[in-house]
Amino acid sequence: MNITIFQAAVFLFYVGFLLYRFRKPLPSISDSWYELEEPTRWLFTLFCWSLGGAMLFQGTEETPLFFLSGTGLMFVGAATQFKWSGAHTNLVHYGGALVGIMAALCGLGVEYGNWIPLILWIIGVLLLKVTKIKNFTWWVEILAFISIISGFLLRN
């Protein structure tokens, strides 16, 4: 439970900081690396590594899904320049994000029998796509966070 509270605090603090700093959602949370000035860009990596590092300790060790999720999130924080295709940084970044989200949502289902967060996230993503919401990726990430943290809070 303490790990979940830590992850929630990190996410809410960073997203709150971005909304305060830029007064609007960005195209994605990852875009903050490009939008922040040079001395503060490291905050994005710290954000990803904090969430990912904590995710390594979620779960009951029945499956490697939460470990994979944490590793994916840490890759996102390492491959910050996702708009660059050199050294396949973009593939590492996007792949890490996909693994980070999907492994956590599937982990909730496999380890705790709670498939509702995954189902609600998929429905939410489809609704966001149909409504053609601005900054689609930002909202997909926010929805993923809400789904995953809710799943952790409701697991016991």
C-alpha cells in the first residue's frame, strides 16, 4: 500500500507541476522532456525512474509482470529523446511505455484477479479515440495511471 501511495504522489506531483508550469496538457507526459528547460529536464527521468523503480516491488512475485512494467517505465525515462530515431531511441521509449502500461494492467488481472482496470482503460482509450480529444496520448497516460493505481488500491 505504501508503494502505491508513493507512486500516486509522484505521478500527481509531476503532472500537477506540468499543468502549473505550462497551463495546459502537453501532447504527452514524455513531451515534458522537450518542453522543460535544460536544467530541469532531469525531472522527467526522475519521474519515470521513481514510478518504475517502485513498480518493481508491486505484486506477489507470482508473475514477472510488475517487474516488466517497472523495467518498461525505467526505459522510458532513459530513452528521453523519443522524437529521435537514432539508436532506435523512439522504439525503446514507445516500447517501454507500452510494456509499462500493459504489463501493470495485465498484472492486476493475473495476480489479483482484477481485470476491471484493463477493461476500463481499453474502453476509455476507445472513447478518447472516437471523440478525437486533443492531446490524445496525454489523456491515455492519465487514464492508465488512474486505472493502475485504482487497481492497486482495490486489490486487497
